[in-house]
Amino acid sequence: MKALVFHGPGQSAWEDVADPGIQDATDAVVRVDTVTICGTDLHILKGDVPEVRPGTVLGHEAVGEIVEVGSDVRTVRPGDRVLVSCITACGRCRFCREGSYGQCRGGGGWILGHLINGTQAEYVRVPHADLSTHLLPGALGSKDAVLLADIFPTAYEVGVLNGRVRPGDTVAVVGAGPIGLAAIATARLYTPEKIIAVDLAPARLEAAKQLGADAVAVAGEAESLVADLTEGLGADVVVEAVGVPEAFETCTRMVRPGGHVANVGVHGKPALLHLEDLWIKNVTITTGLVDTSSTPTLLRMMAGGRLPASSMVTHTFPLEQMEEAYDVFSRAADTGALKVVLGGQPHDVLTVRAS
């Protein structure tokens, strides 16, 4: 089959690789119909995630069809159309029993496109398929559904829920890429007084307004705007959705005393924590890897038309144009890319082999 293979920092290729097969009784093999590219994939290509070894198939988000399952899989069967979650969960370890699937110690967590071969391929092996795939209603299109594999649960859980957004809050979202936009959309569920979006790209700020931001600012003007809109108090919740030191430090300066900074961005470099300023402010700072425990709820909401989806997809490609899609997504400031979706074309039939 064909897949997008990581060959070290700055190097990847759409090339032939071995077909996946059932390795454990809890596995499923999925014929990939639709995938997308995540900002984390760009961090991997930059070398920010050294755990990813050369030779790994990238990607951790997909919609597809089950073609084979292991003997212990109970909730899905061949022919089922499923969402492949970015997080794999064994369901048995301490963390999974607490719903903290991202920290799974039973061979799960974030492993697809990280520690094992991922979804940017014609077929993918999904471990622990019972908890790591979700049946999709026929009325929900693949282009919409694939956004539930990562960006919506990540923004909702790590940004909105960890940030404890409440009615009447002022929420600032720093970074209006796909995760930041999903944070704006899901923060609205809690009726904050105002949402302020911060980014460098005018196109992304315009998208933020369309998804519900009440005010927008370019990065250099964000702190003064937040101060003006809150009478100098600061935002109740600030969501960091960029993953660079400057953005994190901006967030800590914009938060009010007693407020909350929810870091969502993937950081490849150290960021300064100015405790000389923060120690007296009762500020809570949270970090997190998504658990995807909210995916069933978000899936019902999207199926009911309660979440924006297609408006976030700006570019579509067939799977074989993976390298072109990466180029477009990586140059978002020039191309206006928000979310890039690939797939929808037929594949050769895979003969699944047990191993």
C-alpha cells in the first residue's frame, strides 16, 4: 500500500510500505477513506517530537471502513464505517479506568503516527479497536467526521474543559488555527460574555469571527485589547493554541488574577514561566494531552448540526497528493489553509494477513 513515511526532520515521502495486519486480538484493520493533517504532524517533521522514529507512517486522524478485526473485538465488525480516534485506549489500566485515555499504560495513548504506524495511508492497524474507533451515522459526511478524531476533542477537553470556561467569562484564544477555531466553537457552548481571538494571519482572524469570536487582534496588539475589554482585569481563561514560547508568555500576561491558562499547543522549545509575576496572582496553568473521552458527545452534537465542521475545511486533496497537501498546510500564512482533508477515492482491495 501507499503511505506517508517520516524519514527524519524535514524528510517524508508518499511511498510503498507493507500492508498492515492483525497483530493482537484487540486490533482492527481499517481501509482509510478520509484523513487530515494536524499541526502536530508539522511539529514531528520539524523534529520537535524525537520519539517518532524514521520509517514511521505519520497521521493520527481518519475515517474509514473496518476490513478485519481480531478475535477479541466486540463493538465493530467488517463493513462498519468508523471514526479512528487519535488516542488509543486499552480500557483496563488505571488511567483508562479514570477516563484519562491519553495517559493509557496498556499499550495505548497517542501511539498512531507517533510510536506505531499511523493513518496517513491506504490502510491502518488500530489497536484496542473497541475503545479506539467510533461507529458513524450514515448522515454524517467523512469530511466533517474526521474533525472529531482530534481537533474538536482536543480543543474542548484541553482548552475549554481544562480552562473551566463558565457563563459570563472573557475567553482569549491565542492561535486561530484549527485547534484555536475549535476552541472558539466549543467555548461558545458555555455562553461566555466575550471571546477574543489572537493570531498573526488576517484570514484566520476572519475565520475566528465567523465561528463566534467577538473581537480579534493581531499578536502584538492582543494584550492591550484584552486590557481594554476587561477594564484592565485580564481574561478569565486564556487558551494557548500555538505551541511557541512567545505565545505561552503572552497568555500568562493576559490572564486575570485567579484566572486560568490552558495550554493546548505542542511545544518543541522551553518557555519561560515568570513566577516572579505569577506567584501572587492565584493563576492556574494546565497542560494536557487529549483523552477523547468527549468524542461520543461531540459526535452526537455534530450529527445534530450543533458544531461547525465543513466551514473549517479549506482544501481537499486525493490521498496520493499527500505531499502537496503538506506543502499547502505548512504554508498556511500564504495559502490560507485552515484544515486540509484528503481522501474519498477508491483503493485496491487489501488482503488482510494475521501476524
